[in-house]
Amino acid sequence: MEIIRCGALTTIQDLGRHGLRHLGVSQSGALDPIAMQQANLLLGNARDAAVLEISVGPLVLRFEQDCAIAMSGSSFAASHTTPDAVTETQLLPGHVAIIRSGETLTLSKPLVPGARCYLAFAGGIDVPVVMGSRSTDLNAGFGGLQGRALQAGDRLPTGPAAQRQLETGKGIRPLAPSHILRALPGPDYESFTTDSQILFWSQPWRISHQSNRMGLRLNGTALQLEDPLELPSSGVLPGDVQVPPDGLPIVLSNDAQTIGGYPRIASVIRADLWQLAHVPPGTSVYFVPVSLEEAIAARARQERYLRRLHELSTLPDCIGQ
């Protein structure tokens, strides 16, 4: 397929690079891995097949051969058009659609501004594997297609399609973010004042326009340390909530650095990290404390669902949480 028009930040992503943080290699990968896997499994792809992560529309693709596709995550206004532009068909999120050779697919804009959607293709996007992943690392400039966001004129190859995919009349409902992030107290939680600990869990935190794939910057009442604290740089992970000197937290995301020296007041549990893909600037999030046992159980429920999705030929209507 060929990209005819492309918004500012459409990238190729899969489940990311893991086990390389000790070498300074960021995770990258889809910010919403649940939506990415839903779209892939609808098509019979491997769960980690490379897809398009679309943050800003429009995206216009022209297909050079028949291809089954699926869209998940936040909904975009989307349709595909015959070469003569006579027939236009709306694309439903969470359903398989068959795009014929010569047709044009248009994703015009997200129905929720600032959120992301995922577009999967039968066979996955077949770009080279770099350090175990096809994901685009925008900061380091490798992976995906030349390590950059996509642009008009790019051509995307796909791999061999699976023999089995969901019937076009059936579908799966994408997740709806709640903007409530469950979190564990971080390693430096006790270094903050009691008032700041209460503030962290009780106040709404507004997403700053300075947020990106590296992390979400939050605006609210600044947090205070009990005493000045100097920490050596240590390993950090997506979901860690760092507090820089201005007292305004940053939730680290997939493209974040691998080490950091700011105190960490909390860490968002893995089962809720997908929501970071769908909290646009200007909206607010709340943090809710949970136990380690609750965090492990939430992750296990997600994994059971995805395994069931992979095994069953008939899909449930919605993901279980």
C-alpha cells in the first residue's frame, strides 16, 4: 500500500523491545498494546504483528492488492472508496474490512481529539526487525520505516496473510478509557510530605500539552518533598511517576529514557498503562492506590482475555477487566 497523505505522528509499532534497558534501549511499541493485539487477532495475525499507531489525522492509503484490515483503539472517522470514487463504505472499529486493490482508505480525524487508534493489516507490516522488534524508536532513529514517523509517498509491505480471520459481520468492542490510573506507591513515596501524598491521590491531574510518547506531564498543585533529596540515576520503567524539582509529576511512557534521577512517588500498574494512549492534553486523570496483589490479578485477567481471544473462533463482545 502507498501513503497518499499522512498526519504528523503515524508510526509503525508492535509490542516493543524488551530486555534491553540495561543497554539504554527504550521499550517503544504501541502505547495501547491491548487495542493493537485486538486488531491483530481479528485478522488471525500474531499478537505482536506490526501495525500503524495513528495519533493525528488525516491518513490516506491507496491499496495495490486486496487486503483485510482492522481498526481498534479510539475511533476515527474512516471510510474506503472505490477507484472511481462512486462507492464509499464506512469502516467500523473492531471489525474486519476487506479493501480491494485500487481502493483508497481515509481516516480523517479522531472522534476524541488527541487519542490514538491502531490499524492492522492481514499479515502485519513487514519492515525489518531491529533488536527484536519492528517498532519505531523516534528518539534513537531506528526501527519501523527508517526510524521516523511516516509521510506521504511511503510504501508499506505486508507479510503473508493468515488462513483464518474473523467474519466481517462480527466484531469486538474497543476498550473505553476511564482516566483512572491504578498505581503502587513508588520507592521514594515516603520522601514526600504527608500533604503531598494526600494530594497525589486526591486531586485531578490535568494532562499538559507538553506530553508525548516519552511521558505525560501533569498540571495541578505541586508536590513537596520532606527534605531536599539527591538521588543517583537508576533504572526507570514505563508507568513510573517521577516528580522533578517543580513538583509537577511526569508519568513515563514507552519512549521514556531507561534511567532517571527524579524521585518516584508512584508507579502506574501495567494493566492500566494502555490508558496513557487515550488521555489527550487538557483532560484529567486520577490516581488510585492498589496493592501489589491487586496489580498482579489485574494483569492476569488481561492476559487470560487475550489468550482466550487467540484460541476462540467466536469473540466475546468486549474485553474483561
